[in-house]
Amino acid sequence: MKFLRAMKKLKIKQQIIAAVMACVLGIGGIYSVHASVINDAKNKKNEAQQELDNLNSQIDEIQAAQSAHRYGSSGKRYGCKAGRELPGEC
């Protein structure tokens, strides 16, 4: 009798330990996936920021070229009539 009770208690302890270990592994896996998702999102954000910086640089270059074309070395606009100061009107 005592032997059977001891075996049942041992089996219950083993089941509890197995359940706790399964929970620990499950939680660890979830945090690992969560960290991976965060890193992927950060990488995509950095790539998008780099692309935005490149596009802004291109816009600045185009605007500088347009400004040099419109004003020339004398500082006066070429081909504009008096009063037409809005972009696209000249």
C-alpha cells in the first residue's frame, strides 16, 4: 500500500515538473519570436528612413539646380515678368 501511494505521489510530481517545464519553454519561445519581430520592424524602419533621406537629398539637389537655372550668376530671374514670383509661373 505504502509503495503504491509513494509511486502515485512520484508520478504526480513528475507530471507537475513536466507541466512547469512546458510552460517555461512555451513562454521562452514566445519572447524569442517577439524579439525577432521587433528586430525585423526596426530593420525595416531603418531601411525606410535611409530611403527617405536619399529622396530628400535628391529633392534638395533638384531644387538647387532649379534655383541656379532660374537666377544665374547675376541674381536676377531669367524670363520672368515683374510681379510673377510664384514657382511655375516663369
